[in-house]
Amino acid sequence: DTNRYMVFKDGDVGIGTNAPGTNAHLEVYKDNPQIVLTDSNEGTNDKTFRFININEALRITARTDGNTANTAGGDIMTLERDGNVGIGTINPATLLQVSGGDITIQGADGESRWFGFTSSASANTYVAKIESDHDANWGGNLKFFTGPAGGGNAERMRIDGDGKVGIGTNAPVSLLDVSGSSTYGGITVRGNVVPRVVFSGTNSDHNWG
């Protein structure tokens, strides 16, 4: 059964095959326990991926400079024993820490993509979430949901594709559209001296507050 073979051929190692490829190889170390995957087809610019245990953390590294020394470097991701995950950092301080880059959440046209916040009492009940959707013409909305006591959540605010902000409405018709469904719907302004709202036009003679 060739699937059980480990073959050494011209410096290449094959697991599950009796004809390993040209210069690709796998190495396993007992010191600083690690697995190394290397493609040597590029000469001095070997492509190396390394899974290594350093200081009780699993680090995934990538090198393209031919350096295959028994050390880390070119770190991509780190998994600490306490469960913290770092991308772009080897010392994550939170469950997920991303450093030096951006995060993209991509969906098909018309689909919604979101991330939510749950409680330990019910992992399937979202007490709050932020959601984005868009259409085929790249028109998009950013929507904010919160949940009252007793569970469930509803949209409370959105920023639409034209920059209009709606609070209490999912179809804002002005730059700021506030809609209340109860007696207490509206805007409250508080301050230590004289709180006020100022309405200013392009002509400084037409200011109200």
C-alpha cells in the first residue's frame, strides 16, 4: 500500500507517495518542536513555511529569503496556550489581536455580512451586532443593532450609502433623520451651562440656536 510509505529520494521526503516531487521537502525537528515545509525550486530564495513551538506558543512563519535555520522569523500568526491569537504580532494581549494590517469581510452581491456580541448565557442570542450590506452597484449600508432585556435585537441606527444617518428609521431622508415610535422619541441635549443645538447655514447671518 503506497499510502503508508515514507520514502527518501535524492533528499526529498514522500509521505503517502513513492515518488516525491523535485525539491519540495518536509522536515520535523525535536528541538523547538516544529514542522518545516520548504520549496527549493527557487535556489537561494527558498520558500519556507514553519510551524514551531516557541515559549509554549505555536507560531506560523513564512520565509522567502532562503533562511531555513532552526529559528522563527517572518511571523504570520501566533497561538498562545491561553487561547489568544495574534496576526502580525507574536504577543497577542486579547483573544484576537491584528497588528499592521486590515481586516476584510467579503460577501456576494446583495448579501449581508456582520459580527455580533453574545452573552455567556446564550451563545446563539446576539445582544448587539454591526451589519453591512451592499448591492451590485456597490451601494451599501452600515447598520447597528441592540437588544432589550428579554432577548432579541433590532436595528437602531444606520448609515446609508449616501451618508445619511437614520436613528429609529431604516430609510433616512436627510443627513440626520431621527424618528421615535413612542411618546419619548426625539433628541435630548444636556449641559452644565446652557446646552443648545445650533443650526448654521452657509450665510453666517442665518444661525439659530
